[in-house]
Amino acid sequence: MNTHTPPFQPVSQDDVAWLGTDPIPASPYYDPAYFELERKAVFLRSWIQVGHVCELPDPGSFIRREIEFANASILIVRGKDGAIRAFHNVCTHRGTQLVMAEAGRQSTFSCPYHMWTFATDGALVSAPDFDQFHVAKKDCALPAVAVGVCAGLIFLSFAERPEPLRDWLGDLADRLEALPVARATTFSEYVYEIDANWKLTYDNFQENYHLRFIHPRSGGAATGPDNPFGYPVHYGFHGPHRTQTIWSNRAAPPPPAPALLSYGKAAEAAAAHGIMVSQDAKDYFALFPNFFLLGSPLQHFSHVVMPISATRSRGVIRLYWIGEDDSASERFAREYLMATARDIHSEDRGVIERGQRGLSSGALQHIHLQTQEILCRHLFRSVDAAVEAYKAEMASGAEARA
Ligand code: FES
Ligand SMILES: [Fe+2]
């Protein structure tokens, strides 16, 4: 044990004073009109994380994603040239959804209705009796959607003219590229739907104030006598994105054997890829609006909260791994860590839905956030700034048209 570690000091209010201390309005967490503004001002204008390159190992590999906020079904395909592209999953003849499989590998995509067939780069390659049409094949390619990759993570943007993904991520792009997730070859996944607003759901995972009450069993290494709430040691703000460094209780008993085994295997895999291994701190990267990645240099856990309506969301939780599990005990270790993540999540889930029922009653005008819930405040401030800018843009457009 390191006896020279200075006692824990929480981040002071002075360091985050620029984000204010006002109560936060409650209605953005349940009001459908505010949700509609967020859909247009935030989700249709941001890079949204939807997958990982390890899902597209070969030319012709594809994944389909249903994106409710855009009312869209999207095909993400690795082309023969190795490039990853995204298209609306919509046949350009008369609009039929092209692919129903969630994932697979195909050299072409044929529409079941009249057999128009598209290449992996979206071009229309054949269509029966095409002479009867009054359009050129080159004008019938699948409608493209902007796609970007950073650290192996695949993002989509529905913005009219999206800025490059790396510009959007700013100084976080290089930090993400250095993480094991950039070299992941596989993952475990857990998908859930929840009766809660996306921000309320997401906020649960960016504050530690609840740990000792909601996770008393699992809180051992995350809390300690000089940090009973398990507050982080650092918060960082990067435009609309944010980071934190999670405190670790070095005096906590070691994790159970299956977790140690898994960390050991992950360390070997990371070292083989030249990744420096230290388990002292856990970095948390929150990418605006709805994705976060949390982990030690050994293991990365990602969580995306997709909005479905003002009071319903879908979460996708993943644990990423480098290399296949090459023994039964390693398989067990991976399953054990995923089962643990799922258990912890089930503790969160109930309290998030209770929060939504309370907020949706309309009983509160405001909610209150303390200094150590600053990341929740920063998310709301970032969303609300985008919503206000969008409203101003619409108003000035309407004025110009009048
Ligand atoms: S709608 Fe697809 S081929 Fe006709
Ligand atoms: Fe929690």
C-alpha cells in the first residue's frame, strides 16, 4: 500500500464555478416539446456513436442500425476497397427497406421487391428491365450518410454539413486512439430499454453521489474512508464533451479471482499491442451528446443512451476485448465481468425509472445539482445552449422570410 498518497480532496466549487450554481429546470427531462427541439438541435447535428470496426471485419461486412431520432434505418458497410460507408437502408426504386438482417456479409444488396441490386459502395449495379426507366443508374445510388471512425468507434452524422469527426472530438481524439478500444476485436453487449429520458438515464452514469446508497455491495473499491462518496479526482471540459478521472481505493480488498484473471489476460493483450498498463485510475470520456467510455487502460466499457421519446430510451452497454478468449477460464472471466456490469446496471435502472415517474408528474419546477454532479450540469448546459442556438436560428430564418 502506498502510505504517501495524500488524503483525497474533492474537486472544489471554485474550479467549476463557470458552470453556475442555479437550479436546473425540470421540464427538459420530460417535456415532448423540448425533446423535439433536442432531436433537431442536438441529435440531428452531432456525431452519434453506433458501432465498432470489429463488427465489419471483411469487405461486404455490414451492420444495420435503427435510429429512432432520425426516423431512419441505416446500413453501415465495409466496401471491397476496405472503406466504411453508411447509407439509408432504402431502395432507390420505390423506397422498400433493403436489408432486414441486423448484421452479415454480402457482396451485393438486392431489394426483394423488384430486385434492384446495389454494390457495397452503394452504387446501383443492376435492375431488371432498366431500359423502361427514365433515369440513369448512376443517379440511383443509395443515399449516403456521413460516417466517421475514431479509436475503432463508428459514428454517424445526419447534419447537412458535418464538421470532420476529429474536429468534433477535439483534443480527445488522440487520447481515445491510445485506448485498448481502438484495437478491440470483439465485445460483450447488453441492450436495454428504459422508461426514462435520455439525459436522466445518462446522468446516472456521470455522478458518483449515488454509489454508496444504490450500490452498497459493489461500492468497495469505488469508495473509502477518506472519500465515502467515491467522488472523482478530476473533471475536464472539452467543448460539449467532458472527462473525469475516477478515484480508486488502493486499500480495498482485491477484486474476485475471475476479475483478476480477466484483467491479467487484458493486460497481456494490451502489452502485445504496446499499450502501457496501469490500474491506478479509471478515465471516463463523455462524448456529446449520449456516449461514454469508462475504463482502466486494461478494459473498456462503453455505454450509449439512444433517445426514443421524451420518456423512453435504449441503452447499449459493451465491454470491449482484444483477442479471442482462448480458454474456458478466460471465457468465464469475460462473462463474469459482463454479468457484474449487468447486476450493477439493474441497481441503477429502478432508481432512474422512479426518477422519471417523479419528474413526469410535473410536481417540480427545478432539480438541484451539487458540485460533484457537475458533469450532469455540463450536459444540460451543453444541450440547452444547442437548443437555444437552434431556436434563434429558426427565429432569424422566419424573420428573413417575413
Ligand atoms: S422497391 Fe426496391 S426494387 Fe422496387
Ligand atoms: Fe450507478
